[in-house]
Amino acid sequence: YTTNYYIIPPTSNSYAELLHAPDSSLGGALVGAASSGAFVAAFLYSLWVVSGGSFKGALLFSSACPIAGNCLYSYALTPELMDVAYLGRLLVGLGSAEVVNRLLITRTSTKSNLTSSCARFVAAGAVGMSAGPLVASVLDTYAGRDLEVDVPAFGGLVFNHVTGPGWVMAAAWLLQLLCLALYFKEPHSAAGGGAGGGEDEDEAAAGPGAESTPLRTAKARGDQPNLGLGPSLDLP
């Protein structure tokens, strides 16, 4: 998602001019539209997972929206409509499944590797932030300025330095969608244990040869502990 977010800023103002926007600075609105979509996505995916929805369903939906969004963003040059490009970027924002990803990491990671898993997730996002402008610069150099693919049903599709990022990211999201559909399995908690498992965990942590202490024995019985400092008091 971060790659998709940062891939258009280098060419957004040029695209706004080609779409006959009143002001070329409206290219910034195309960048920010994804943030608006991501704001909605944060609440949408939170409700989705908390209400019992599947992780796979949420991830598939978060991949399908950017496919449609990037296609609309790039197609907007054919009718030369800024609104179509803006709508496309809103849909791209719905691909921000950070909430789902973090919940997924929490669900599938043990306590010992939770921190390292979160660190790798953040690092991947940072790589995406750098990859976006890099891919945009490559497309700006090699994609050309007037390559048009004749598709009669849509009036022709244009692949050039400003629409190329959208087509490339649509293909990348499509690949992710297929991989999720074919290989992703609904996760089960890796934390283990549950209600009533605290006593066993304590004993396991103490080791098989550990002596039973008054505090441990009282905890197991649910009594007030007597540490040998005097008679125990029956507290309510």
C-alpha cells in the first residue's frame, strides 16, 4: 500500500494538467484522496474483524479495491475527467489494511517474537515508501508519452508516464489477490493457553524440581497466602 501511495506524487501535478484541472496544484488532492480512503478503511476493517469477519475476506477486499481504483485512476485520462481519477484514489485508500495486518501479527505471533514481527512489518512499509518514487521515476523515463492501447469498449486506454503507475500497481495488486485466494489460510492463535491455564504455566515456569512455596500453594487453592509472618486474616 505504501508503494501505491507514494508512486504518484512525482507525476500528480502533470496528470492534473492533462485532466484539465483548474489548477495543476490539485495534483496534491489526488495524493491526499488515498489518505481519505485509508481513514475510512481503518474503521471499516476494525469493525470487520472485531465483528467476527474473516481475515481472508478483509484482505481480499483490501486487494480488490486498489485494483479497481488504480484502473480508474489511469483510465481517467481517456475521458479527461479529474473526478474519475479522484474516485480511483479513494478506492486505493481502501487498500490500507494496516489494522488487519497488525491484528493478524498479534494473532499469529508468540510473545517472544511479537516485537520482531512488528519491526519487520514497519520496515516493509518503509521500503514501500522508498520504492514508490523509484518506480515512478523509472516509468517516467521509459514509459513514453503517447502509447495508446485501443480498447473500443472504453474508448482507448493510455499507458504513459502519468498513467503507468496506476496500471503497474493494478497488476501488482492483482497478483497479491490471486496469492491470497490460493494460499492464504485463516490463522489460529499462536499464543496458546486459555482460561484456567495460568496455574499450569506458573508450574511449568518454575520447573519440575521447584519446591512448593506458601504463596504458590495458596494461589493454587485460592486462599489468602500465609508467608509465616503471623496468622492469616480472612479477608472478605
